[in-house]
Amino acid sequence: MIANNIKKMRQSKHITQAEMANQIGIGRTALSKIENGVYYPSATTMKKISDYLNEPLGDVFFNSDVLRNDTKEFSE
């Protein structure tokens, strides 16, 4: 889930929304909408967020439980 990962990671690093938004070049309200799942960021913004948080893109934007447990083999 995108929103929860960003917010949780940001808060664990004691970073405010305003600080993070300013550093990655978006508005605070835009970041809030991303964190709340109202708006999905562009690939460029996703990269800026993961770089700023110093976390792998996949950890920030994908639910690791889904990636590990919800994959199914496809057979024809």
C-alpha cells in the first residue's frame, strides 16, 4: 500500500511533510494526498521520494507481503 509506507517511513525518520515536500519539489498538500492514497505520483516523483527517504523504491511503493505471498504460477 503506497500511502502507509511513505508516511510510516517519513515519520520514523522524524521528517515533516513540509520538509519532505520542499526537498522533493512538490507541495505539502500533494504529499499529503500521496500519503493518503488520493493521488498516485509520477515515476519521477516516486524516484525522488525513495531517494529522499533513502529506501528502495519497492519498499516504499509496494506492499512486500503481497509481493511475497500473493504471487501465483501461471500455466497454460
